[in-house]
Amino acid sequence: MKARAHVLVSGWVQGVFFRSYAQREANRRNVAGWVRNLRDGRVEAVLEGEEEDVKRVIEFCRRGPPGARVEKVDVAWEGYRGEFQGFTVRY
């Protein structure tokens, strides 16, 4: 089943290549969407794909890359829209 999740990651998650690692994990799982840094220090992502694959990318977000200290991950499940062709890093 297709799924969409809006994810906000808090903690020490900027300046540790979080976006690059998230993009790599999403591409590995065939998950589409985007990831970006927010001005308040969090990382935001929108993920679309097969539900199990989206869940695996969220699990990555809960761990983060080496050097990250993830304190909190908020996930809002939304209706699948199929609006993305791939996974991008937004600036």
C-alpha cells in the first residue's frame, strides 16, 4: 500500500550530512519526496512510497547518520499523492 509521511527531526541534526544520508536511504528504498533543513535547527522531510519502505526511511531518521543526536521525530501520516518523481534535497 502506498503511503505518505511528513517528518520533523529534532536534535543535533544539521551539519552532520543528515540530508545526504536521508536522500541515500530514500533512493535505496525507492521512496520519493524531499528533505530540507529548517531555520530552527530541525530537519523536515516528506516521504512517499510503499508503506514499509517509508517506515524504513523513518527508522533511519530516528537514528540519523554518524555524528547526529536525534532527540525527537514527529511523524504525520497523510494521504498518498504521488506528486514526486524522485527524492531531492531542498535548500
